[in-house]
Amino acid sequence: MLKRRMVMLVFAAGLIVAILFVWLRGVDPDTTGTSDDVVVVEPRSFAATVVAIGAVKPRIGSEVRVGSRISGRVSRLRANIGDRVEKGQVIAELETAELDAVIAQRRAELKLAEAKLAALESLAPDEEARARADVARFEAAVTLAAEEWERQQMLLERQLAPSATTDAARDRRMVAEAELESARRALSLVRTSHIEGIKQAHADVERARAVLESALVDHSFTVLTSPIAGVVASVSTQEGETVAAGLSAPTFVTVIDLDRLQVNAYVDEVDIGKIEFGQLARFTVDAFPARDFTARVAAIYPTATIQDNVVKYVVALDIDDDYAGLLRPEMTTSVSIELETRNVLAVPTRAIRQEDRRSVVYVLHDERSEARPIRVGWRDGPWAEVVDGLVAGERILLDGPRMNGEQ
């Protein structure tokens, strides 16, 4: 038994020594490994993508804050968070007692202005008729006085009447002409005053109507309606509260149209030059990780956003799929924007080493390897485009050469 144990120990020790010898010997640095460690450089269909983090956002115009344009007390609030509202549906109402009194006053002022206008329009014809009658009477008097003066002149020439009688006839004619001129001026003044008075009365009526219309418009502001169809996202006031309208309208509720959402993807400045309108994109949300949604690039915002000291640009994506009841604003998304597909020389990214600040791969020649600098382009998952440095058909090592002592 002792001898057998000694033999087994010697055999085991020899086996360990042999294994250590093989391991220490390793592989020559310029020789290759197995055929599984070698890849042939060849063209492949390369679909590059830009990956970004984004968020679901309402489109412009699909999120509206409904507020009051006038101050007042909230008498009724007809919306709760989560309620579905239609366009034009009443959301809230303000008290109207004060505005009702203002409207009644404005209506009374309008009636008074209309009564003044009617009185002027009814009196104008009578006063003008009297003035016309005066003018006609004085015209007749002038005619009679002129005829009498002419007759007295004829009698004076024949020495049938004294000169005093002729002078008196002349004076009566001059007086009649002066009275006629005065009557004509009075008629002109009556016409002018009536025209101006009626114009002013018309202006007063129009002014009263405008003031009444303004009061009616203010009254219409007491009823708040939804400008869009959507869902009530937040409520900022309660029944019985008094709101004060200043430079900005106080918000009552916020309405969001959940059927008009988009995805805002935050793309790194390095990749933004590759993005074009209409490119296909896919995204997922944490709430439904097993479902992919498709979208299209709709807009590229010109201004940058700084996130963690990294410059990024917002790329707006229009969602193609039916997402009703699934997507909600502010959901985080993982976005992949598909760029153009093209045939390029590509190598596995694990074959690329960084040496002396250069990207290199190890190319096989006659079963020996040499380092080759390359220029890398786009990346597609585990593959990288080789822009310069390799040609199709060359063989490269996946993991580079193994040095002595490496496994």
C-alpha cells in the first residue's frame, strides 16, 4: 500500500510539472491562436443608429392652461383631474351680479342717447321749415319794396311825387334786403346746428353701444370653456375662491390632448449632424418595455440643451403607432434613430485595440500578425465601420496576439 501511494504521488507531481511547463511556454507572440480567433474583413450591410434618451411631451398647442381674463369669485367649477372634456365645454363660472348691474346701466345710457337722437331728428324739420318761411316772407318784402322804389323813381322823374317819398321807398327796400340776408343766415345756422347736433347724437349712440358691448364681452368672460378636447391634467382653483386677473390670467385648469403627443429625444452634439427629417425611429418606455413604438423625425430644435455638462439637441419625433391609453406626458423613452443603410467594410469592435492613441487591429500575414492603424467610422452594435486601413479579404485577430503567460 505504501509503495502504491508513493507511485501515485510521483505520477501526480509529474503531471503537474508537465502542465506548468506547457503553461509557462505559452505561445509565441507572433503566432496565432485557433481559427475561431480569426475574422475575414468583408463588406456587410451596415445600419447605423443614433441612440438617445428622451421623454414623451405634448405637441405644441395640445396643452392649454385655461384661465380667467377678469377678476371675480368662482361660483361653479365643473372639472376634476382626469375628466374628459370636449372643445367648448364649460369648465368654470364666475359670479355675475356686478357685471349684470353694469350691463343694465349701459343699456339705460344707450336708450337715453337714442332718445336724444330721435328728438333732434324730429325737431329739425320743423325749425328748418320756420326758417325757410321767414326767408320766403322777407324775399316777398324785398320784391314789393323794390317795385315801390322803382315806381317812386318814375313819378319823381315826371315830377309827380316829391323826392322825400322816393327816398323813403329806397330806405324801405334796403331794410327789406337786410332782413332777407339775416333770415338767410338764420336758415344756414339752423341747418348747420341740426346737422352737427344729429352727428353728435349719432356719435353718442355709437359710444353707448360700444360701452354696452364691452360690458357684454366682460360678462362672457365669466364662463370659462375648454379651447381644445382633452383630459384635465391639473386644477389650480376651487369653488368659492376669488381670483384676481393681472398681467397674466390666473390658471383654473390645464387641459392636455393625449392624442397629440410626441417624443423629444436628446441627441448628443456628436451625432446631431447625422439626423435628418423623416428618418425612422424606434423607442420604448419603461411602462411597456416589451413593446417597440415607431416614429419619424419631425423637427430638430436649433437651440442646445445642457445636460450634465454635455451639449445635446432636442429632436422631435412624430409617433406613427396607435398609442391611445398607453403613453402619457413625461414618460422616459429609450430612442434609436435609424440612419442610412449602406455596404461598408466592418470589423468586430472587440478586434480594435487602442495603442499610442490610435485604433489598431492585428492583421495576419503568413501566420504571423502585425499591428495595422485604422480609421473607424460608424458603429452598429458589436460592429464598427473601417473607413481606412484595411481591404476586403484580409484576416484579423479578434483578441490580438497572446503574449507568454496569457491564456
